[in-house]
Amino acid sequence: MAEAAAILATARTRVLEEGVGLDEAQVLEVLRLPDEALDDLLQLAHDVRMRWCGPEVEVEGIISLKTGGCPEDCHFCSQSGLFASPVRSAWLDIPALVEAAKQTAKTGATEFCIVAAVRGPDARLMAQVAAGIAAIKDEIDINIACSLGMLDQEQVDQLAAMGVHRYNHNLETARSHFPNVVTTHTWEERAETLRLVREAGMEVCCGGILGMGETLEQRAEFAAQLAALTPDEVPLNFLNPRPGTPFGDLEVLSGPDALRSVAAFRLALPRTVLRFAGGREITLGDLGARKGLLGGINAVIVGNYLTTLGRAAESDIDLLGELQMPIKALNDTI
Ligand code: SF4
């Protein structure tokens, strides 16, 4: 435990006091901390979040405009059309999209993310997104984010012109592990889309999924690669092994490992919006939201995830009240 105390003391000085994120080797040390040090680690991650991000929690809603039937082979994803997964291809219409945005805004959320299961958008999808955004902006005051796969320069420019303020594109995992997860495109192709998004002035949202067979070294590598990108937001997912996908038989990350990872990523990214995305129910159970929000997380998704049910919106919103963490207001974000 003396060694653990020394690792935490170094992290305290560097991250909490100086505001500098841990480097890859230091993140690895944190990921290797024993369970007995977990409470102290979570407290430090929470202190870092409070000091460098403040008590506000960003609440986001997410809606799938086009579900399933994706041509890519991301081994964790039940929306790939290449696996025997239960998700069928389906499109949402514009009135349903606007209604979802309204419901999201009612929870106090400031972000509404439109997602499509595609390699990249085609002309039909771009037209749908344009119509959807215009219809939402007509009726609701909310920031709009998109997650539509890989983009070219023209598409980036079009989305920026539509007023998309944040674009999500996950690097998913460490560069060294990516070929074990996806074979139909490369990590570098994903990174290129992120570069274009940043250059166009949109906020960059980039995270990934933990528990996809990566080693602790690769988890630390991933944290360092994300930190190098300086994203505005990092959504952290935990693998929820979906039947019919190549990762369907992988073991679920243990609760302590999930929490240790969240804290380690917070220490690598002291100022980033760190969001709990999918899978927290299965790794952390009902206590997951509470523990995460007291261990470095400062953003949550309300309502349904893309392909599996998340916690109900009300329970998360109630929890924020109980923890005395205010919901970030819209005028703070624009
Ligand atoms: S993660 Fe995205 S790109 Fe990969 S298969 Fe799923 S929907 Fe397609």
C-alpha cells in the first residue's frame, strides 16, 4: 500500500494541484492499483473533476436516426449488418426526431446527439440530417451533436454550416488494439475525420469502449492517445457483450476495474467532459451512476442508449439533485 500511496500522491500533485494530466506510464500505474486503494483513487478523481471542471453535469440525449445494417465489422457492435445480431435496419422520421429532441430538452439536457449506424453518411442521410436539424432548431433551444461515421471535407463543411456544434467519432480503443476490433477501416481513418472536425471549428467528442480484450497497457495507451487529441468530450463505454457479435462471449469488466478505469481516464484528462455512455448498468449495477459521478464522471446520457436500454432519465436526474450537482445550463455551453 505504500507504493499505492506514492502513486496517488504523485497524481495529486500533478493533476489536482497543477492541472496536468497523467502520462501513459502514470495511467498504467493507476490502472494497476489494488482494490484497497480504489476509494482513495475515486476520491482523487472526484476532487480533480470538481477543481478543473466544476460541479455541473452535462446531460445529453441521444437518438438513432438510422439503426442497424451497417457495412462495417466493429466486433462489439450489434448494428453491424455482417453479424447475426438482432438489430434490424430502420430509419426514424423527422417528426419522431423532433419529438425526441423535445423530450430530451424537458429533462434539462443541453445536448441532443443524432446518431446513424453507417460507415459514413451518404447524400440521403445528409439530407435527412439537414432537414432534422432545421426542424429541431425551429422548435427547441438545444445544442445539436451528430455521430454519422467517417466524413470527408465537404460533409464536415456541410455539418458545420447546419450548426452542428459537436461531432462524435470514437477511436474505440488503443491504436495497437484496433485491428483486433475492426478490420473494415483503420484507426488512422477515424483520426483523420476527427482532425477535419476540429479544423472546421466543431467540438470534438471522442471516446471508446473498455473491456474489449485490451491489456491494461493498451488501456493506458488509449487514455494517452485520447489526451493527445484534447477532445472536448470523452464518452466512456464498457463492453456489453451482445449475442451474435464476435465479442458476444467476452467477459464483462468487473465493477472495480470499470471504476478504476474511469478514475484513470479522469486523471489523464482533467478538464474534459467525461461521459458515462453505454454499459455501466452491467458492470456497475444500480450504484454505477452514483459511484461514477463521485469518481470523475461529469456527464450522463438520459434515456435509451442506441441498442440496449439504459437507466430511465428520471432516475439520473433525481440522482444529480441528490448529489447536489447542478445540470449544466445551455448558456454555459454556447
Ligand atoms: S460501431 Fe458504427 S461503424 Fe462500427 S459497425 Fe457499429 S454502427 Fe457500424
